[in-house]
Amino acid sequence: MLSASRDSLAYFQRLPKVELHLHLEGAIPLPALWQLVQKYRGDAEVPTIDALAARFRYRDFRHFIQTWVWKNQFLREYDDFTFVATEIARDLACQNVLYVEAFYSPGDFHRAGLETQRITEAIRKGLGQVTRVEIALITDLVRDYGPERGQVTLDAIREIRDQFGIVGIGIGGSEHRCPPEPFAPVYERARALGFRTTAHAGEVCGPESVWGAIRALRVDRIGHATSAFQDPALVDYLARHRIPVELCVISNLRTGAVRSIAAHPAREYFEHGIPLSVNTDDPKLFNNSLAEEYLALHTELGFTTAEIHSLIEDGVRSSWLPLERQAELLERIRADIEIVDAGRERC
């Protein structure tokens, strides 16, 4: 284990990275979001960029959802999505993130008169400005709007999936109000259309939510699954059936899903052999980065640097890249880690 947190963080910052659970609307760098706030003549509650940063502190998960909705009001035009997508991609590239499967939530902007297909096009245009990171898209159907709206969004994205790099669907939003089971027909149709599937489950609800995502939605991956440890049979099932879990440790702390990093079940899941990826969820709303996620696992849950390396590789294997692309990315990551380790040894 590394000796000092500062040295450890610097080491983790240099590592090549992969992320499978990142919401684009929650990854907007603060200066870019502040620019949009000013563009739309601001908000009396956030007169400065520091006040904007302070807005992203949450009493609980419900408060986080309310803040998410408030923040989205500053994305009003298609050009706004192109602008923030470029800034997000630049930020990820600077963190040495090589590959991302990122959620975006077009349904959140229907009331503003924005169309799913044009939002997607605008995002892809922005992401295309940065070539140092590859970002595939996952369309969040947003469970709050119900399965009927989910079907409408699915119909919209099936026409543009290949053109704009959409690899899958998911459902985020208010898990405590919207269980997974009603979305079963949407997920069945998405699979028939060739989309991969994930779902937020067990973040603020119990293991039954994870079981619902597995049994009713037949998901390829699970987002969060923070409460799965409460049901040993579920933990065994996830491990035995190799269902990957998208860990979001600091996010779970920020929203109150866990009382501390030390109380997070990530170590238990790892030791049971569940495929895991490490993710930031909404990094600019939670003030975290992938390097800080690695550091938290290292210092609070005892993950060694070798185990962190294995989690990065598991992230590649849990991705929806074709197998040959996974192999290429794994080869690059292993080579980059060797270079990073050689540099650390020389120091």
C-alpha cells in the first residue's frame, strides 16, 4: 500500500481509467455551468460561482434529485449541450480517462421543447471535439416519466443509435417512487432492438429493487446495488451469474445511501467475486473524481494498488465494447500502468 494519501492520489491520477456510470448532466465542469447560469441571467440564490458550488450539498437523496432538476434549467438550447459535452470530454481527457459509457437524460428537457434526437446530435457534436477520450452514450429513460414515455424515447433513439454512438439504455431518477417492474416491456423491446441494458437499483431502496431489475428487466449491469449486501442470496446470485455492478462509492456517501466510506459494501462485493467497475456518477455535483474514488477504496476499504488495477480491468470487461475492442483497451491499460509504476519506482 502506498504510504501517504497525497502520494496515493497523485499515483491514481496518473493511472489510465474507464468509467461506466457517469451522467453527462452531472459532469459539467463548474466554470462551464456557471457560464450557462450567467447566460440565462442567473439565479438570485447563486450570485457567485462559489455559491453555485455550495448549492451542491445534499440533505438526502430526495434533495439531490431536487437539485438535479434545478440545475437542468440552465440547459435550454441545443448549443448548450454541444458546449457542455465538449467541456466534459476535455475534463475527462485531462484525468486520463480513456473510455466512458455515459448516461444522458433527454426526457428531462422535453418540457423545454427540446427533441431527443436533436439533443443526442448536439451532445455527439460536442464530444467529437475531443479525440483523447472515447465516449459511448447510454440513454437514461428516467423512471419518473413512466414506461410509456420510456417507449417513446426508445423509439426516438433507435433511429439514430449507430449514427451517434448509443450503446444502451438505463433508468435513473427517483427509485423510491418508481420501481423497476413496470419498465419490463420497454426493456424487452430494447433487447430485441439490440440495445444493452442497465438500471439504477438498490441505491436508496432495498435488495428487492435489485431483484426487480434482474428478474423483470433482465439487465446486463446494475447501477449502485448499494443495498444488495442486505440479502446474502442476492450477493451470491450477482457473483454466480457474473452480473456487473457499477460502484459509485463517493456518490453513495454524498446522498446518504451509506453513512461512511468504511460502511460501503464494495469490499464485500469484491471478495465475493462480483464484477465491479469504479465510477463517479455525478462528479461535479458530488465533487469527486475517479482518482479520488480509487483513493477512497484504498484508504478506507483496504484495496491495494494491484486490486485497483484489477478493478480498472474489470471495468473494461464489464463495458459494452466488442470483445476485440476490450482486448485492445486492456492491452493499452496494462502498458500504461507499467509506465506509471516504473515512474513511481524511479521516484
